[in-house]
Amino acid sequence: MVKINITPFKDFFSSKSAGGIILLVCVVISLIIANTGAGKGFEDLLAMELGREFGNVTLRYPVLLWINDGLMAIFFLLVGLEIKRELVEGELSTAKQAALPVFAALGGMLVPALIFGLFNNNTPTSGGWGIPMATDIAFAIAILSLLGDRVPLALKIFLTALAIVDDLGAILVIAIFYSSEIHLDYLAYAGAVFALLLVMNRMKVMNYGFYLIPGLFMWYFIHHSGVHATIAGVLTALTIPTTPDETESPLEKLEHALTRPVNFIIMPLFALANTNIRFESGMVDGLTSNMGLGIIFGLLLGKPIGIVIMSWVSVKTGLSTLPKNTLWIQIAALGVIAGIGFTMSIFMAMLSYSQAELQTEAKFSILLASVCAGVIGYTLLRVFFKRAK
């Protein structure tokens, strides 16, 4: 009997780049499916309704909605846990530590949105200004991981913190600007559940399971309130207890429990479901439309320009300092990497446009810009860090 060595598989799934690599594979698979005879069947699968109705309570939705509103709420739960941990005990726990990535993230959100607005002012596509604001943590960290020890740990931490602040900004944008008609009764129910979770936190209830069950009810109420349901994940995360010391807290236990399912199941499923772009003859024209140009220039130019300018302002005003032995050109290269908007940008595009044609053109522009940002950023970092040595 042949004995199979599973160590390489364990090493792969333990590596930080694994999630990004699997995500990339799923993107390719989704594109292949969409452009073969299986495309129509896959669309029908995504449109198939799952769930049940319990009297007046409806829990029956299309597969695509379960992925984008349900599973993505778990993704945002993990993001919320990471944000809270960084605020309590990590790179955002003090003003000095948080200043550089916070300023960088603000620049990396505002300048791309401004560029998109310049291209799309007073047009039917003007509502997509949030699309180029986002950074895909999984892909960005995967690119840095491919460079190994060439990139100092301090810069990896900087990009991670920047991406987390970026996600927090995206969450606020979704909650404020991309919510539909608000139903105050359901919002009040969700607020009552959130208040209950806060009371449990004050009472030091340390079993995170007691937070997740009410969190499911909050998800349902928020989903019906008109505010995007993924916000429930973040709100639940913010109530889960943590500690500023090295003791493993309920928050850290849940974060560890969710990391692999999110990286290896939820995000790949999101990529499969939302990048099934059918290439058509007129699609390339969408790249030169106001929307396409706004997305491409926003991600490829707006991200590095905004990150460098705001980082420079925070350093020159004494609010922060650059990581040790770091050159400004390297910060600019990291800014290009942050232009990989992919997952979050596609999510924003789905919220921004209801027309299938606009969604497809936006996804194609995001895909092209993200691939270019990854390749260019990787090349620049490889060159600049080789020179730095």
C-alpha cells in the first residue's frame, strides 16, 4: 500500500498565501464556466431558491442571495473581529501606531472615490463611487507572501492594518450610502438584539456561542430593515469579549475558528458566484466608458496616490513615522498592491447597480484593474526591495 505524504498539503493550507491562491483559482473556474455551455446551468443554480417559510417569517432566498448576504455576513463577522482585536491590542491600539495606516487608508479611499466621481459626475453610473475604494485583504496579503522575506514584517503589518481600516471604511459606506428604504420597526428589533449583546458583554459572558445565536436574529432583522445584512456580522463582532493581554479571549477563539472556513470556503464561493462574467463582443467598450475608466484609474492610480499623499502628510506633521528602513517608493508600491479591489469592489458593484449589464461591465473593469495592480505591485516590490538590500 502506497503511503501518501500529506505534509505539503498541510503546509499549503497553513500558509498565508493559500487563501489568495485558491481565490484566484476560483476566479478562473468561474470565468471558464461562464464562457462554456455550463454557464446557463450555473446561473440557474444561483437563482434557485433555498430555505423555508415559517408563517410570516421568510427564510427562502436564491442561492446567490444566501452567498452575498448570508455567507458574506460571516466574512464581515471575521473582519469585525480583526478590527476590534487591532483596536484593543494590535497595530491600531494607540494613536501613534494607528496614525500611519489610518491616514494611508483614508487617502486610499478618498482619492479613488474622487477620481471615479470626476469621470462619472452627473451620469447614470455616478452611484458606483464606492467601488474603487476597497482593498481585497486576501489577495493583497497573498502577493506579499509570494515575496517571502524580501518584504520586512513591519511593512506587511502596515498593509494589513491599512486593509483593515479600509474594510472599516467600506462597512460604513455600505451602512450609510448603500442601504435601501429603511424600515424602522425591523431596525428597532435589531437595535434591541444589539443592546442585549452589549449587556452580555458587560456581564462578562465569555462563551461566544451565546453571542452568535442572537446575532442570527439580528441578521434577519437587519436584512428586512433595508440596511445591508452583512452589517450584522460587524455589530456582533464588536460585542464579543476580548482582552488586551496574551490570554486567549472569546474573540480570538472565534477568529481562529472562522479564519479557515472564510478563506477556504466562503471567499472562494463568493468568487465563484460573482465573477461568472460572460465575455461578449461589446464588453471591451465598457472599459473605456466613464464607469470603466473611473474604476480602473481609481484602483490603479487613486490607491497609490492617495496612500502616499496621506502617509506623507501624517509623517511630515509628526503624527506618525515610516516603518524602519522603508523608502517612499516602497510605500508607493504597497499602494499599488492595495489597488487589488477584487472581492470588496465586486461586492460594492453589486450594491451600486441593479442592471445586470452594468454589474458585468463593472466586474470586468475590477478584474482587469486588480490583475494589473497585483502584477505591477509584485514587480515593483521585487525590484525595490532587492535594491534596498
